[in-house]
Amino acid sequence: MSGAIVAGAGACQGVLAVGRAAAMKWFESIQALRRVKPPRMTWIARGARAAGLVAVYVAGFATCAAVHAQTAADAQTQFKNWYNDPFFALSSAVSACPVPLGPLMTRAEAEDDAHYRVERGTTCWLAHKCLKPNSYLYDADIAAAVRRQFQGDASLANTSLWITVQRRFVYAEGCAPASFDRAALQRRLEAIPDVEQVFVRVVADPHGALPYKTLPPPN
């Protein structure tokens, strides 16, 4: 849960708790007045106080509604790895290299993508190209194999690369010097069992145009 949602829920609970406490206090005072039968002006004063409490409580509900709407909007635009697709750094030598977007998306995008993931995932099995019923089920094993293959690999020196694995597709994105052998990286990734396609999107200048998507700047 995001900080905005937690803060919003806390604000609503605080407002409503204060309203409930005030209402209970007013109710108890009314009960006491009924027992002692005070003058009419006392009842008028208590009635005015009740009207004030109602106004505060209504305002509290309005505040909560506004907070809820804002936190719901925040949740819709928050970028997360909703489907837990493998996404990890393979190397990290270039500190200025922008982190790829990878599998991160908003909740709205994730909901929109749900049907297509099912459709794309089962196509492999229906075409008798996969033993598993969904191609996304291969991703965790592929990611583990990539980690083992390149652990401590000297060829990745002076690079910052991230790996995303989605339905047997492997994306290698990040920054590497111009001398880096991109074709060799692609061949090694393609040789990993169950990998269907490999996309190498690497840039030499981390401050130049990027061949991959990144997180949008915060509002």
C-alpha cells in the first residue's frame, strides 16, 4: 500500500473518530438533561450545538470522500510490477544509466493487459510449442538461468544492464560502452533453454536518446 493511501486512510479514520466521539458526548449530555428537565434556553443551546456537530461530521465525510478519490487515483497511476515478471539488474557500473521501465505499469494498464496476457500466454501451448500451459510459467526458470550464466562475468564490466523476462522473451536494456559486444550478449541469451526471443537495447551515452522506455518523471 502506498504512503498516500495510508495517509488518506489515517486522515479519514481520524476525522470520523473525532465526529463519533463528539456525537456520543452530545448524546450523553442530552440524556442527562432529560433527567433534570432544564429551562427551554438550555435545550436551544444544546440544539445549536447538535447542528454544529452535524456540520462538522458532514464536513468530515466530505473530506474523506475527497481523500478516497485522490488515493484511488494515486493507486491507478502508481507503477508496479503487478504480475511479478522477472526484472533485475545484471550489472551496475554506470551510475548515470537510467533504469528501464521493464514490466512496471499502472493498475489501469495491468487490468487492460490481463486478457491479452492470458491469450498470449496460452498461444504457445495451443500451438504445441510449449509443454507448460502458459508461456509465462517459463519466466522464473529463464531468469534464474540468466543470473547463473552471467554471475561475475567479466564481459559485463563497465556496463549497467537490466533483464526483463516475459513469456519467454528476454529484454536486455541499459548502458554499455561502444566497444561492448552486443551480438555476443544476444547469442548467449538466445542459447539459454526455453528462451524464444531476445531483444538487446543498449546505449553508449546514458544522457542521449534511449532505445528503451523509462519511468515517467513524477508530477
